[in-house]
Amino acid sequence: MRMAATEQKKEWYLRSFDALEKSLNGESKSPIHSVRRNAFARFLELGFPTTHDEEWRFTNIAPIRSAQFEPSFRLPQQEIAKSDLDGMYLTGPDGIHLVFINGRFAHNLSSVGGAVAHGEVGSLADAIKRSDPALASLATIASYEQNAFVALSTAFMQDGAYIRIRDGASLETPVECLFVTTSPAESLVASPRNLFLVGNDSKVTIVESYVGHQQRAYLNNVVTEIVVGRNATVEHDKLGLESRTSYHIGATTVHQSSGSRYTNNSISLGGAIVRNNITVVLAEPEAESTLNGLALATGDQLIDNHTTIDHTKPNCSSHELYKSILDGRAKGVFNGKIFVRQDAQKTDAKQTNKTLLLSDDATVNTKPQLEIFADDVKCTHGAAVGQLDEEQVFYLRSRGIGERSARDILTTAFASDVIERVHTDTLRERLGGLIQTRLEETRSRRG
């Protein structure tokens, strides 16, 4: 019966892919669509992962595997007023914004300001239409050979954020990519494909946020590819604030050149099942990578963070801090891999994972990994799981603070270690407020 269901699901996606090809007109002969076809063939070979797969053994995606999501390109574009977005912006309403509704670029809701003077900020679909030569990097950074979701996303890629920063450019204003999912009539799947190309000696902050406002289940299957040029500096902040009935599978792959600095701050607050795969390849000497993550899950949420940092060349460093706060029957997963290749002498790599359990029913599976093939390195990793320190709670209560407030103060302090690493002031303040709101919601559910 399971085999029959699997074949039925493949037929569903096969029909969807046929519909995509029929909608492309002349683009079906383009090199990019050849990549789509190859990726779809690979998806059919791989099939969706199960808990029998080592990389997915703690994350059961049966609800995603069994659902029939309608590809967003087959649905009418939803209309949203610009005023409806005011409360969604994380960097303020006057910044540089790329807005996507159900994975498709909304020109009328977006504003690029002075960003055009520093490169190109806009829609991937527009870049595909004009055959932008820089798209040669598309689908070369994030491999779909061993990842079914990346293969599926590549097969259906049509639109997403396209950011190309010129050599020597420095953007003082963050570029915010806001992805809004809203579809009152259908359970949909959107496949945003983001490509960020950051030139040599340049500097940019990119904020990638996902918001959902419908109660019907939907899937965002996202792939983001980033190329960081020589001596470039990139801060990449990603926030998941989707509905409790949604599913989010994200893959971010980064290629760093010599002397570059890349920071990723990943904050996951929403979604029924969330999986974040982050892969950073330090491909040339003197590169530095920093990964920070925070997951706050309540009820029956599952948030899974898988990170891979691949040190391939000497004199590179990486720093990683991931924290989770779990309440109710929530489940957290962290798997952090650090590879140090034979040529990567003088590597300095640090990894820390900490989880705070607010209930007896919350669970976490953590697996830090080091694979070292060089002999002159400095690498550390560690994981800790625990509950609030009752002595600290008692101390605060002895100072006249109520028990609920005392626990919230300690929980917020636990989260602030990650939040304070976000460098954009408006974003950091907004995140602090969102964390406090979620903690209050959690407290009210406990009664």
C-alpha cells in the first residue's frame, strides 16, 4: 500500500511538472529548463526522504509526503494592499524591499531605492527572461543530486530574489526579501529560488523573511544560493514566522572566496515542520564563517536545523552557536557537521549547541560532528540540554518578581545571546519583540 501511495504521489508531481512545461512557451528550450528537467528526473529517482534515511531519522515528514500541494504557478496571483505589509517588514517600511506573494515577485509592492547604483536587486524571473549571464551560477552552488527537496525545488524554480552586488560596493541599508504566503482556496507549494552574488571587496546585509497568514496547510520549499567574493562581507538574516499549519523546507548553500566574511543568523518561530539546511564551503584561504541560530517551538512544532561547514583551504575560521527553546510537546533537532579537509591546515572551528526545555514533554536530538583530516587545527564542539535553573528563579522571586515573569526573564536572556548577534538595529529590536510575544503565547497556553 505504501508503494502504491508513493507511485501515486510521483504521478501527482509528474502531472504538475508537465503543466509547468506547457506554461513556459519559448523558455522550455532554454538551458535553465534543461536543468529543471534533470532535477525533476533526479527527484523521481530519490523520492521523499523517510526516517530510515540517516539525515532525516529524527524528522518525520509524512504530512508533507502524503499531501497533494498545488504548485503556486497554477493558482491565480493573490492581491495584497501595500498597507497590509506595514507590520510585516523587519527593517522598517522605508528600506529596500523585495516582496514575493506565494513565491512570485510583486513589482507593485517592492521598492529598491538606491540599490540599483550598487548592482541589481530584483526578481529572478526577470533575470531569466533577459538571459542574464550571471545566471551561470544558478543551480551550481546547491546540489540536488542527494537532496530530494532541492531537486524538487530546482525542478519548479521560476522566481525568487536575485541580488547581484558590484565589486567594491557597500550598501548601508539592508535588502529585505519578504515572502508572504496567502491562498484561501488551495493548499499550495511555493518554490522560491534565491540567488545572491556578492562582488569582491563589497558589503551587504540581506534579510530573508517568511510570513504566512492562512490556516490551510502549505509548503514553502526554498533554495538560496550565495556566492561571496574576495574580501566581501555579508550578513544574512533569515526569519521564519509562518502559520502553525505550514511546512518550511529550506536549503541555503554558501561559497566563500578568500578573505571573505559571511554571517548567517537563522531565527525559526513558526511552522508545523521546519527544516533548515545550511551548508557553507570555505573554498579559499583566510575566509571566516559565523552561523547563529535560534528556534522557539511550542505545541507540536518540529524545528530541525542541519548545518555543514566545509573547511577546504588553510587559515580559515568558523564559529557556530545554535540555541533552541522548546515547550509543550515540541521537538527540536540539531545536527552540526564540521569538515576539515587535508589541505585545511591552521583551521580554527568552534561549535556550540544549547537547548532549553520548558516542559517535561519537549524533546531534542542533538548531534555535533567533527571530521578532521588535517593535523594542525584547533576545533571544539559541545552540546548541552537542560531546564531553567530553579535557584535563579528563586533568586528573582526573592527580589519581588513573580514566578511567571522570572521564568520569562531567564528564557529571554537565554535567547538574547543569539538575538544580540544581529547587527541591524531595527531588526534586532523587532526580533526581541517577536520572541517576547511568542513566550507570552506559550505561557497563556500553559495557563
